[in-house]
Amino acid sequence: MTKKYEQQFEPMPMGSVQEEIKRLRLNVILHSCIYYQMDVNIWDDITFDFKCNRLVDLLAKHPNVYSDRFDRYFEGWDGSSGFHFPHRDPWVHGKAEMMVKRHETSLELAL
């Protein structure tokens, strides 16, 4: 990861509400990119919905505990879709590609 991105994603204490919100936000963005841009499904719909609902609940209870460059995509977001997330953002797309490759490799190893 470059310094530019390291600065945008400051580490949070493990187990904190901030850390959970950060992790869920980034994972929801990445998995929506994987689904909408790459036509791959790593998380099934039930898992995606569960994670989104958890995130919506946390954001409602703790509206200002975590902030990053993706804030605007979560303004008014109700968790029903990830279609509007920045799937073509270089960091998002690159990380999503790595996740798909890792997923495909794990499937191959399982055979």
C-alpha cells in the first residue's frame, strides 16, 4: 500500500466500534465492487444483507466515530444496495481484484 492510502485508512484499535465500522464499510464497498463490476459473488446475498444491516445500525448509533474519503457514499445510505459505491476507484478495484484472485485460488485448492 502506498503512503497516500495508508494516510487515508488510519489504523483503529482492535475491537472498537470505530474499527468495526471501518472494516464493514470497506468490506461492503469491496464486495459490492466484486459483485457489480466483476460479476463474482464471494458473499452470498444473506451475508451481504447481514453486513449492510449491521453497518446501518452502527452508523445510526455512532454517526461520527469514523470518517474516511468514502463518507459521501454512506450519507443517507439504507443498506439496500451497494450499486452507488465507487467501484472504479483505483484502490477499491485493485483490492477487489486481489480478493477475487485469493477466492478463486482457495476454491482451486479445495478441489
